[in-house]
Amino acid sequence: MAYEPLHHRYRPRRFDQLVGQAPIVRTLSNAIRLKRIAPAYLFTGPRGTGKTSSARILARSLNCTSHPEPTAEPCGQCEACVAITAGNALDVIEIDAASNTGVDNIRELIERARFVPVQLRWKVYVIDECHMLSTAAFNALLKTLEEPPPRVVFVLATTDPQRVLPTIVSRCQRFDFCSIPLAELVRHLSWISQQEQIVIAPDALRLVAQFAQGGLRDAESLLDQLSLLSPPIEAAAVWELMGVVPEQKALELGTALANGEPLPLLELTRQLFDRGYEPNAILEALTTLLRDLLVAALASDRQALTTISPASWEKATGLAQQFGRDRLLSVLRGLKGTEAQLRHSSQPRLTLEVLLAGLLAEARPAVAPAPVPTPAPVEPPSSITDHSGQRQRGLPSPPTPPAPASAAPAQTPVRQTTSAPHQRPQVSFATSPKSSASIVPPPAGAPSAEESASKAVELNELWQAILARLKLRSTQAILLQQGKVVSWDGSQVVVQV
């Protein structure tokens, strides 16, 4: 006998067996009980939430021969129920719209719908992934949906309702299937584990439910894979099977990022590369962790809102406090758009390492740049006082005699500096008639102290303007941390990294 996968073996056979769809179960059950069967239904929602299964349950409820009338609780044992479950019923037709997209297929379906049921009470057409139908096929179906033949029900199922024509939607009763809550997924997987005698840890079951992202079929398929491993099945086996960075390794990456330690961060990244993890998986794990840390920083008592396990929650809250809310938001903003950049990179490993190095600047607390020192103002020559106490009023000084060879070292030259960009002519003054030193004029091409400071300020402002125009935050962070403007000739900027 062929092996039957878990998602086939435990497919719901009645409405009360549907997981996580209580409003839909209640509405359809009441419609059958009150005999208010609509001619067309539209089931929408993510994959693995029970759309096709609900269509089959509806077909069994309408045609169960154990009851004289349609019932919300089909027996599952009569000839009609068994035939519908096996897919052999002549009056229950399932069509894959992905392979029957043309208008000719729909016209053939409409022609067959005119005939009365052959075997059952009701004829049910299930059109799966109906958004794949062409516009002409939808238009051909409009009249039949509006005025269907008696004892005929159409069930349209889709994961993309936006692509279904509004005229089709308006002729159907629409039911939106939501993603299955995590708690109900864990409860259902635990029940299946008991039925199949699968020894699996509770935290591993929770991981399986998280990876399923609200899809019951995905969760059951993953549990089926894990059942092939040797018991007991721990969380580490789930991480390894899914190819996702383990939680502890992600926390180590976050710790290195919070401490601003580039060497441990790059070493951890290299270790994950060596273990076979893809750069996209590492970046996804880090992004998920930072999101969870932000939740922990905002509400340290709401572990259920995150994907972090209860065993690691205390460590995660401490790391969130170390980061702080503002730093976490800054790092998450720095990660914006990096997934697309990594996906289109010819060297994804190198790109990831550069991105992580750039995040170190985002993770550090903001430090104000050191102020540029302002030179002390030099008193103009008109107010210079000589040693005798008399002021010189801008009069030219007598020529200074040359100093003898044995004279003392020359004093520091006195220069006149102003805020103007061009240097004014220098004026020499005799400091004392008894002084044997002379004032040495500055070199012709040497800039003044105030001019050097003004140039440094201009280069700094230019560099800040260049950084502000960069769109990628990671590149901006790297240049801000390691870049420096060396020179600018008016048309070209030289940057040293």
C-alpha cells in the first residue's frame, strides 16, 4: 500500500474539523441547515488554510445519502461521501484553472452544467486557482454564475482575489480564509504527534508552527519530514532541516553588533558561511532578531509577540536594553533595501560583510563631531604697543638692522590676519630699540592659521553635504566612519578611506 502523507491523512472531512476558521464554519453550517444554498461561492485566502477542503466538505454535505436532506455533518461512510473523498464522483468536478485557462474550457464546462446530476443530488464545480482564468473565460462564466441551472453550485478558490474580475466577485458569496493562529497550529500538530506517536519537543513544535506561517498544510508536511528523524526531535533539528540560522547564533550576531565589535561579527558571519548558510538566510535571521528586540524594548513582558523562544527571552530583553529603542530603529532603517541589494549582487558574501560593517556605525551611540578650533584673534598693528608704553598708530616702522651671527634666536613672527580670503601686505614693527632680534616675514605661499581653519570648515561642510546625498544608509555609515576629504580643487573631491 502506498504511503499517505500526513496532510492527506488528516485532511478535514467535516466543517467542525476545520482548524482556525470558526466564522466560516458557522456561516456555511447555518446556510446548509436553513437550506439557503447560494449558486456560487468564492473562497479566498493564503495557501494551506482549507479552501479546497471546504469546497469538498460542502459537496459532501449537499450529497450525503445518509441524510434525506443536505446536512452540515456528512457521515463520510456512504457511497457518495466515499466517492467524493476519493475524487471519483461524477457530479463533483474539480478543475485546475492554471491548466484550463482558455475560454473553450469554460464553454465546455457551461455546456455540461446544463445537464441534471447523474449520480448525486447536487452537481458541484470546484475551480481551483480561478485567478488564472483569462478575461474571456471570466466573461463567458458571468451569465452562468448569475442564473445557474438548478441543483448546480460553483465554488471558486483563489489565493489572489485582486486578479478576479469584480463582476465575478459580485455574483459570488465571498469567504476570506485567514491564516491559522499560532496557538491553534501548535495544538493541532501536538494532536497529530500523539496520533502518529512522534516524539517531538514542545519548542520544536512551536518552531514548526512558526515556519508554516499560518498554513496548516505546510506545518503538516514539515512535521512529516521531521518524523523521519531519530527521536526525540529537538529544536536544533528543525533549524537544521529548514536551513535557517539558529536562534542562539542570531543572538550572538546581535550581541556583537550591539557591542560595536567588528572582529567577532565578521568571524561569526564566516562561521555561518562555512556551515552552509546562505547570505540571504543570515540577513533574514538578523532582521527578524532586530525586529523582535524592538518589540522587547517596547514591551518586555510580551514574549508572545515575537519569534524568540521562552528559554532565550531573558537574554533577548537584556540585549534590547543594551541597544535601546533609538539605536534599534536606526539599525533597522540601515537595513532597508539591503535584501534587494544582496539578491542582485554578484558577490553576496562580500556584500553582506560590507553591510554588516556599515551597521556597526548605526549601532554605536551618536557622537558629536569634534569642533574645529578657532584661532585667537591677532591685534591689528594700529593698536600694538611698544615697550615704552606708547602706541604706534599705523606708522611704518624704520627698517630693522640685520641681526649679527651671534644674536639670539629670532622671535615668533607677528602677522596680521583678517577674515578676508586674500592676505594683506605684512607690516613690520620694531618692538624695542634695545632688541637685537628681528621680525622675520612669513613665506609668500604659507596660508594663515585662520585661512587653514576656514578651509577645514569648508571641506567638512562639503563632506557632510556629499554624505547627505547618499541614499544607501550602509554606504553612508561606512564613509562617515572611515572616510575623510583630503582636497578639493573646485571640480573634483579627493576622499581618503
